Amino acid sequence: MSFVIRCIDCGHTAPYFPTSTNCPRCNSQWREAEYDYDAIAKSLPLQLANRPFDLWRYRELLPVRNANPALTLGEGGTPLIQAVNLGMMLGCPNIFIKDERQGPTGSFKDRQAAVTIAALKEAGITEMVAASTGNVAISYSAYAARAGIKLWAFVTSLVPAVKMREIALYGSQVVKVTGSYDQAKQVASEFARQRNLYQDMGARTITSIEAMKTIAFELAEQLTSRTVSHPPGNGKSRSLWRTPDWYIQSISGGMGPLGISKGFLELKKMHLIEKLPAIAAIQVDGCSPMVKAWKDKAETATPVTSPRTHIETLATGDPGRVYPLLAKRIQETHGLFESVSDEDAFRAMHVLAKMEGISAEPAAAVSFAGLFKLVRAGIIKSTDTVVINCTGHTMPTEPYILGDNWARNVVLPATSMEETPQEGLLAALSRVAPERFPHVAIVDDSPEARRLIRRILQSQGNFSISEAEDGKQAIALIEKEHPDLVILDLMMPDVDGFAVLDALKAKEETASIPVIVATAKELTPDEKGRLSGQIQALMQKGDFLSDEFLDEVRTLIK
Ligand SMILES: [Zn+2]
């Protein structure tokens, strides 16, 4: 295995050693690993067939000489999950989630920790320092514990207490710094200098950038195996690997996308892919120095000294040199920087959990809020294939998104002589949920559309829902059940939505039931005229994500 470390400022190459952090010629700390891509391109695709699907299957492209199986916790090899419901909701069927929650400590930082700790162990290092907004320190702590390396973890006092306790649980020394993340980094750096300890240098850490590349490798392999008859790694073919049109990730310091874009570039150098995906890097409005620099076309980012966000994990105020490096990469891929509000992120987190069964941490939800924004702006097209990085725990965030009433209590009364225990239970349960929920009838000939509307309603509250798959069935159902609200499709064979509406309005018992028309069709002025005064709202089918739809539903059933 051969690789060198090349200085990105003067081009000087040197062998790799973890504690050598500066270019021997120009003293720059910005250097990159470089491999023999031609040789690896020839051998790697054949090797892959015989290797397990984990991070180390790309070992020829990692700066560790001998991967030590004793240190592994099963890093990498996370699933790529198709977000079918989100896809329907957004009108973009090809949305995939790279589920980094399934790493050993639940975040994509596990890759960084696995590779870095392996390299440190190989170099005989026994103590290290890292500053973190939470997840990095948790990952490093787990791997450091396994490798017998002592970790000094510098965190800001704003890092949620549960995260701090987890760091301490692994035996790391937690050092709480009352100040910003950038200040915590400075304190950590000074501590490491005084004690002459190895220090994690963020995006300047060779192993960190290299580890992040494996996300690019994995998702290209995974996308290919879904769509090509001879997927990579089957030892038979040399067909090209597939890349998405977009790769979306939320960023704090920006190391993730910097490493992942290097991964895609290496695949291109090895002629394993043709096209680089456009990279979208998403920040929170309250701490978005890179987005501001991008929109202002500035060469460097002006640091944000007091980040204003609840999403502490993303509160890197000063991206330093990562910005120009990442901006160049993003420009080359025709990608972009964008920001979203905390509220958008919390909403996206809720939508993701309810629509896809995936509970991400707010930092990851920022990328989903970014996805929604880019789709709505028409920047991401309905035919695009999109991969989103998803990571993290949700524990510390419940107060922000759920309020205080997220659980209902069942308090069983003491059994009295007159009451059997069952009666007490029934009485208690009746307080958990009212006996009757608002009744909504969904009329649509497409089963997918019915399922989507049902899912959106269910995710927002308690409804009793009936469905009709054509106009005739709809009229019978509404006459029999008298729902509180009808959600009606227009384009159906035989008896269409207009005919259903006419039938309802013709009868006194059903004439006053509110109707929301949901249609994929652009209506002609004549058709609009037919609906006028007959319905409560007209929604385009791609609009279901909007709060307007749910507000409308809530208003009508009150
Ligand atoms: Zn140099």
C-alpha cells in the first residue's frame, strides 16, 4: 500500500505520520493524502467482490497501513434507504437517505474516529485531545476506549448534558469550556501544545478527510447495485458506478462534504464514475458564515462570533480555510450553499420521523429542510436522484419539537368495591383519547395518492379515515358515513370529481360537507368556474408538504 501526503500550498510530498502536522517545506497545515490511483483502479473493483460491506473494503484508499480488526466496531457500510413517502410528497421519486445513524455511536463521525484511532494506534500514540460540539467526542471516545488511548474531550458548556455524560461514560475526560465552539477549540489547542499531545485538527486531519470519502464510495456502489445488472464488486464487470445528481449534507465546520467530495474526485480519477454529484451544503440561519460568503461571492467567510441557534452541533462560527477549499469543490460540482431556520429543521425532523420512520438529530434534519427548500425552489428537479446524509440521536431535542404534551398519562384509580379493575382501566383509557376522531374521506383513484394523504393526516393528528377509489364508491360512502371533510381528486375514470361534487351538492344531507379538491391537473378557467363556491380549498398535489394544506384541514374539521 503506497500513499504520500501532498501539501496543497507548495505541492511538496512527504510520507505520512499522524503527528507530523505541517508541510516540511512551507509549514502549511493543509495537506492531502494521494494514492496510486491507476494501480488501485485496476485492482480494487475485483477485490471488492470478496470484502464485507464496511469502511475497510476501501483500505487501499485509506491512510492506515495495516487495518487492525481488533479496533473495529463495525464502522461504515450503512444502509442507503429510499425515502418513498418523502419522494411522493415532494414529487421526486429518487430520494435516498444514507443512514449514518446506524454507525456504532450513531453518527457519521464514527468513520473519522475509526480511521483516525487506527492510524494513531499504528503510530503508537496513547493520548489525544479533541474539541467537539458533541458527536465527534462521542465517536472518538468509543474508539479510543477500544484502542486504549486516553482522550481529553473539550466541549462547550452548551453541549447537551446527555452527550457529555456519554463521552464521560467511555472513560474520556470531559473538559467543559464556557464559551463558543471556536473558543473551546483554542483552549484545546493550547492544552495539547503545553502537554505535547496529539490533537485532532478538524478538517486538517488527514485521517478525518480520508475517512469521510468512504461515504462517497459506499453510496456510489449502493446506487449502482440498485440499478445495474452487474453491480460493482461482483468481480465480473467494469461498468461505471452510479452517482446521484445531488448529495446534501448539513455542515458545521464543513469537513464532511470536503472529504466526501474528495471521494467522488478519486472515483473519477480512477474512471469508476463519470459525473460528480452537485453538492449542497446546508447551514442554519443563526450560524451560516459559509452561506453568506457564497451568496456575497466573497473569497473568505466572515466569522460569526455569536451563533444564534438551538442546534449546537452546527455552531462553528469560523470555518477558516475550509470555506475557500469547499467553495471551490462545490463550484466545480455546480452545487451550492444554502441555509434554513431552526424551525424549518425541527419541522423537517418531525416530517422525516412521521413519514419515513427515521428519527434524525436536528443537525441532520437541517439537510432535509435544505432538501425541501431546494425542491420547492425548483433547483432540485423531479427527475434528479438525491442522496441525503442522515445522522444522530434525538434525545436532547424533544422539548423543541414536541412541546410538553408529547405523552399521555394513564393513571389507574385505586380499585373500589363498586368497580371492577377493568372499568377503572377503561375510564383511564377514555381520557387518553376521545371516543370519536374527526372523520375524513379520501377520494382518489391512485392508491399511492390515497396512502400519501392518509399518512400526512395520520402524522399530524388523530383522524378516522375512509377511502374511496372511484367516484361512484365515493358518493355511496359519503352518503352513508357523513364525513367531516372530503379530500377529492378530480381526474377519475367514469364518475369524476366534478360529478361527485355535483352529487353531494344536490342532496341536502351532504351539501354542507366541506371539500378540499386535490389535483395534479392544471385547471381551465371553465373548470375553475365549476368549482367556484362549491369547495373550500383547491390544492395542487405537490403542495401537501405545505402547512397550508394542514391548516386548511384543521380549520375545516373544527
Ligand atoms: Zn508546503
